[in-house]
Amino acid sequence: MPRYFIEVAYNGRRYSGFQIQQNAVTIQSEVEKALSICFRQPFELTGASRTDAGVHALQNFFHFDTNEELLYKTEDVAKACESLTHSLYSLNSILPWDIVIKKITHVDQNAHARFDALHREYKYQIYQHKNPFYKDTAYFYPYIISLDKLQEAASLILKNEDFTSFSKRNTQVNNFLCTIYKSEWYIEDDLIIYNIAGNRFLRGMVRGLVGTMLKIGTGKITLESLSDIIKSKNCAMADFSVPPQGLFLIGIQYK
């Protein structure tokens, strides 16, 4: 049975997260509905990376299996491109304005959107001066922040692997170990941005890191306190209070 990857991007403001849930509208439920309408058969998607309610993605993936050939097989490249373009146009016409399918790719039968991902990358956006265009895509935090202290905290994150303290309770994982490849703060235009990449992330992890580091950046706790929080393996000591709209899944890398 052929397997396909779907690359999606979305504004998560109106949705109850990425993964399908009972009695809730999610990214997965909307994409499955669009596929079912377009191809007149049920679809069951497997997601690459779950995002919480209100979180956005510039790139995320699903995979699914189907007996129907969605991509027209032909040696004529022009016809193949036309077939793919038509499928994308039809699906995106059905989907709401805040979800877009960017690509459909035929992959190996054993390819897995979640388990084959090599690393994932996120960013969290903060703005400090009133701006109506950032309301749904960044966190308004009008307080004095030391970027140097934020950078020191971000560097400490790179030196650790156990992030138990930054995982919300009731998460179904075998361990809390993550390898972080990138952890840095920077300013872009009038946004303060935290950028992090790693092989995996725990539930609520990025928001927990951002909230805790902001307390360091504003002098509420010290850098040594961050070390103590990490060592405690107690999520009650971390700060998960930053809102979801500032968080973006930037991309997922495969082999």
C-alpha cells in the first residue's frame, strides 16, 4: 500500500492542538476531513510532532497509507506536475484559511513521519512595544530584560540532557532525555526570539524553558537557580506560564 508524507503549515490560534481529539477541532481533524472530501474515502494520519492549542507551525508533517494513487504516475513530467498541482489546489480549497498543505510526497513504505525525524526546531517570539500585528503570533512582555542573562541561560541548556523539570505532568514518554543542538536568544527587528533545536522535545518543554529563562532575564531568579531546577527533576519548579501564540515549530529534518 503506497505511503505518502504531507507537509503542512498552520496558524494554530483557532485549534485545540495538532493531534486529533474527541469533540475538538484540531489540525489533524481538518486535514483528514479535507482528504476524505477530496478523494472520497476515509484517511487516518500519523503526525510528526504534536503542537499544543494555539501553537503555530511553519513546517510539520503527517504520513498516511492509501490504496489509491494520489500522484499521477507518468513519464511525462508536465502531466505529473499538473496532477500534483491539481491535488494541492483542491485540498487547500477545502481547508480553512489558516491551514495549508505545501507538499505531498510519495515515500518508502517504512518511512515514518514521527520516528524518522532527525531533529526538530522551534522559535518563541516576544515583543515589548504595543503592536497589533503581533497579537496572535508573539508574547507581549513589556518588562526590562537582560539579553546577556538570557544568553547565559540558553548556553546552560546546551550542557544538559535530562529535561524532566521542563515536561508537563501526565506525559506518556519512556524517558526525559533530549539532545539539544541549538539554544540561543537573538533580536530580529523588534522581536526578541528564542531559537532551539534538538532530536526530540517533551510536552510543554519549550514554553517551560522560555518562561523560566525570562525569570532569569528579569532578575527574578539567578542562573544558579536554573541549574537547581534542572537537577530537581521537578516540573513544579519551572515556569510554564508563557502563552502558546509566541511558539512556532519551524521545521523537521529527515534523512
